[in-house]
Amino acid sequence: MNVVDRIAKALSGRSVTLKKRIIILFLISSLLPFIFVFFISYHTIYSILTNKIQDNLQSNLRQVELSLENAVNNLNSVSEQLAFKGSIGRDLEILLTSNNAYERSQMTTQINAELNLITFTNTNVGLTMYYFQKDGLHQFENTGVKPDFDPKTLPLLAEYYGITYYGPHISYDRFNNNYVLSALRKVDLPSRDDVYVYIESNFKLTESLLDNGRNPQHAYYLFLDNDRKITYSEIPAEYPLGTAFASDSPEKSHGLSKPFYWFDETSNQGWSIVSVISTADYDKEMNKWFLQIIGSSLFFLGLSAFMGWLLWKMVYRPLSTFNKEMKSLTSSRTPANLAPTRIPEFDQLLAQFRDMKTQIWELFVEVQQKEKRRADLEVEKLLYQINPHFLMNTLDTVHWLAVMNGQGEIDRIITSLNKLLHYNLGKLGQSSTIRDEVDALKQYLILQKVRYDFEFQVNIEVEPSLLDMPIPRFILQPLVENSLYHGFSENGVIHVLVKAREMIEISIQDNGSGMTQEAIAKLLHSEQPEREKVGMGIGMNYVKRMLEAYYNGKARIRIESVPGQGTGILLNLPIAKEETA
């Protein structure tokens, strides 16, 4: 399976989101060609810059080598004039062999004049003199000479028939300490064989040649003699004097000897000059270009990402608007005031969705009204079954008959029943307060204590600040009734506690026989109340549904029971009264 097939299969997967698909397509259409062009450009420009740097270094090195070779040739030319074959050399032979003091004086003056003329007319020549090797003396010097003059200590550059070249080295001119090139030529006088001409190049010439050979990469120079030993090094720590210069092959003109690149030029006289440059300096221009490429790449990459983000926003904003519309479908019947997407296709779909939402809410309102009418009919049906006023008036009549006949127990029962029925039927559809709920619960307990033939105790504790707090009607009585009708026995105790925390907490705890988890689930979720067991016909399911309707699902009811140890019921009600359903 090739790459295209894999990408197509990945995009067709059901689990791939729209966002991921857009990102994948963006990478394929934008980044891959960009990366391909980047690598092609990088290798091409890298090759061009490498050749440019190498050509620049090689050209500079070649220029220095030619200039130094000319300087050496110039030393050779001047030294020939001072040798025996030259006019000054013959005068020196006369001076050394003559016994006539006058003649010797004349020759000395003439030699000095000729030497001054040669050095004056040749500005590329510095210190010039005759050196007598056996005596270790020098004569006819054109400037002061340092006392430690010894040609044997000079770095050998090249050696030919009768002439030796040295350098670069510190000049023996007493008045400067600059680097120079020098030549030592044997004069070959008939009378003596230890006479040599010593000539130095002008120090400014050597300094100018080395400095002009500098390049932006900051190269260093090495001079190699005919045996390729280092006679001069600008970085002696890495390339010590007197050591052989190591290279991969003598035929190579450049190479890499970490941490330096080197470039070699060999003169016609056999000596060589090597330019060495650290890899950091060599790559400086390359790195500068690479940083420019990276910066440009990041810029265009950011631009491409920005364009991709704009493309995503063009799709994401309409989807977000649809998402908000869908969320508002169940929470609000009025359309949300959302800005248009400015994309005709999405705006058209959004308008159709809003029309559908309006129709759904109209149907929902119609269903609500039908359900309300059905509920009103059920209540009206119950009211027609027995008139509450007729029932309560009849109970009042029984109450007065009991009073007139001295039946106090019957009077108490009738009074409690009348109050309980009045609370239950007198204010249909209205909320109540905790105070009224507690009073109705007390009347209910009076009736139950008369009915049952065993003793039980009910303790009621309510925080005073909660007495006037609104709650749904008739929610305490079913909870206490649950304790009476599910395993309650002699000497039972029921604790009713109403307190305020973050919510109103109502707990009913008894010490009865308890219930199993199956019984608790049946009690909470059974749709049909157990009327044959419950005196008022109001079950736990009624309480659960009433709390859900009254508090919009924000109230909680929990039952905890252990068989043989009792049952606890806990209600958590919001303190602020919510809009009823």
C-alpha cells in the first residue's frame, strides 16, 4: 500500500475529526512541497557557498604565495649583486687581499657607497651586510645589528645552490622586531670561503603581504620548508615549529584536520605556505546563511500556519455557531442572538436550523399545554370525587358532637385529622414552608399514635432560621411514614433534623428493621404507590418526583439502610427557592 492510499484510508476513517482532516490536508498540500524545496535549495546553496569560500581562500593564498615568491626572488637578485660576480663582490676581494692602507680605505668607502645605493634604490630590501662565518663577524651593514645575530638559529625555508632562505623570523635590525624574510648567499671569494651576504626583506613588505592575505574567515598562515616541516606558525599551540605538517596526501591542495581546514600552495622554489582556518570561522558565513534560511522558512511556515488557521476558523466558527444553537435548543425557546458567519452556505443552513428550532418549541409548548390540561382534569376529577369543604365541615360537626358528649380522645383525633386534611387539600398547587410542614407532620403523628398499639417516639429539631424557608408541600410526612410502615416495632425512635449548611439538609433516622438495597430501589423508582400500606396514599416516589420538578434537578435524596439496624433518609435542598417546573 503506497503513501497516497494510506492517507486516503486515514482521511476516510470514521474517528478522524474534521480538524484532523484539515491539518492532514494542509500538511500534504503545503508543508511537503515546502520541505522538498527547502532541502533542494539548502544543498544547492551549500555547494555554491562552499565553492565560493574555498575559491576565496585558495585565491588569497595564491596571491600571498606569489608575492612572497617575488620577495624571495628579489632577495636572490640583490644578493647576486653583492656576490663575487658582482662589482661589490670584486671590490670586497680587493679590500680583503690588499695590504695598502690607502687602497683599503678607498675600497671600504666605495663598498659602503655601493651598498647604500643598492639598498636605497631597492625599497623591498631591509638589513644588508657581509657575514664572516669563521670569525662570527659582520661588516658593511646598512643599519644597526642586534648582538645575538646567528644565522644558524634562523628557521630554514629553502636551500639551493649557494643560497639559503629563512623566515619569516624576527628581524636582526636593532631598530625593529617585525617579521622578515632573509637570504644567506655564499660570496665565493678566491681568498676566503667563509664570506656570506646576509639580506633581509623590508619588514613592512612581509607584514603587508601577510595582512593583505587575510580574509573574512580569519585564516592563519604556516610556512613549510622543502621537507614540509613547519618553519613559521601563527598558531604554534596547534602547529608547533619544527614538526612535519600532516595531510592526507601531498597531492591535495586542501583538506580537513580537525578542528581546522587547511589550504596549501607550493612555490616554484619548493617551499610552501599553508592557510589554516578553524571550522567555526569557516562555517561562520555558512551558518549566517543557514540562519537566514531558517528565519525565512519559519516566517513562511508561520504564514502558512496562519493561512491554515484562517481556513480552520472559516469552518470552526460556523460549527461553533451550530453547536451553540443546538445547546440552546433545550434551554431556550428564543433563538440566540448570534452574529452571522458571513459564509452564505452556512448562514442558509443556520437559518433553516433556527426555523426548525422554532417549530420544535411550538410543538413542545403545545405538548406542555396538553399535559397541563390533563393534570388539571385529574385534580378536578379528585375534587369531584369528594368535596374538601364538605369533608371538613362534616369533621367539624363530629368534633362538636364529641365535645358535647365528653369524648376527648375522639375530639383530639378529629381535630388532628381536620388540620391534616385542611393542609393537604386546602392549598392545592402552592408551596409551603418548613414551619407548616412540621405542623402537618405533628398532626399526622398524633393520628398514627392513636392508630398503632405500640409506643414510638419522634424527635423533631429545626434551626429557627429555616422555619419560614419555602419548600414543596407534603415531603416530610411520606419520609416519616416510610419509617412507620417498613419494619418499625415497639419502642422505636425517629429523629427528624433540619439544618442549614451550603444547602438545606433534612435527615430522618430510625432504629427500625431496615431495608435491603433492592427494597430501597423499588421504593424510589416504583411508579405505583403502595396505597394498601400507606395511610395518606403519598409515597416516596411522589417526594422524588416533586423534588425534581420543584428544584429543576438540583435537589438530592439518598437512602441508607442496614437490615436490622435502621434506615436513614437524607435530603439536600437548595436554600434559594427555584422556579417550579
